[in-house]
Amino acid sequence: MIAHQRHVGAPFGLGATERHPHHPRGEAPVGSVIAFAGAVAAPLPGGASPPDSPPASPGGGIQVEALGWLLCDGRALASGAYPELFLALGTLYGGSGGYFHLPDYRGYFLRGSDGGSGRDPDLAARIPPAGASSPGEVGSVQRDAVLAHYHQYDTGTVEGVTTGSGQAAAKGTAPQTSSAPVDSAGTPLTPATGGSAGESRPKNVYVNYLIKFTNWPLRTR
């Protein structure tokens, strides 16, 4: 007799039913990506077979493979071990010889693809994923940028002033400049005070991006 089986429940099952276990109604399709607010345990070695249950270690990291998800970290997977995900992704993110790569979303913001809407004015400058040639493909990467703009300043000159130790200022003295953003007092900003030499960014919070690799992580009751 075959033991009664059920699909993993919410939130990872997303309302799955047992009516059609391979493609349960209400289930997220393979290849779906979610933001996960918890820590993720180290990836399982080898194939895609999930363990009987995830480790119960509060705050220590969830074994997301047991729930049908993988961390989007760009690693290579055997296409035969992850057939559903390989069908969804192919070698869009790289791979050959029976292997394919996961998307690597570590450190990235996600953006909806332009899809002909014209809302990405710099689409042509995007970098296609490893397995594609068009910058408009899903998975293409865009470098950071600041919208082109300018600032207009009023300029003036300072007449020379003589002091006991010499000339303090000369007519036409050039303004002092800094390559870094400065506050109202002229002090360069740091990452802790709102400045960065590395990127422009909005306020943000770290999450782990997970990708659905199967609709078949079943467990017996």
C-alpha cells in the first residue's frame, strides 16, 4: 500500500492541492523567484532529492531544498537532477555538457523586463546573460548609474587681503573642490552619513532570493 502523501504547505506551497501533484492548482510555477527574510542553510550536496524534513534550528538557516526552493547564487546544477528547473531556464544563465546555472541575484535589485514598453531608456547598454545574445533578454544585467544632470553656481572674486603674515587671499582665487559629496559644512560624506564612492542607491534591506525548482517535494504523513 502506498502511504498517503501531501504537498508542502504554505507559505512555500502557496495553497497547493493534492488533485494533481505534479502541477498542483495554486502552486507557484517552477522558476518563480521569491524574497525570503530568513537565513538559508548551506546548499545540499549532490542531486535534488530533498531531505525528509528541514532542520529545526531557529535562526540557524532553513534547508530550502526540502521545501522545493534553491538559493539564487549562480551555482551549476546537473540538468538530469533538476529536470523541471532545467526545462524552465535551459542554459540562459550559462552551462553545457549536462549542466546549467542558476541565476545569481546576490547583491542585486530586481527589475521587471522592459518587454517593449520603452520604460528602460538604456536597454541597449544592458549586459545579456551568459546564454543569450540580446540585452533585452530576461536575466540581463544593468550597471549602476546616476541620471545625467547639472548644477549652476554663481561665481565671484575676492580682493586680496594683506595680513601681518602675508596675503591671505588673492583676486580670482579658485574655489576649493572635492571629488566626494559633501555636507553643508563642506565635510565629505561617508557610507554611514549618506555618501558612497562605489554606487548610487535607495534605502534597502538584505533578503535571500529563492527560485522554485520543483512542484514535487512530497512527504508522508
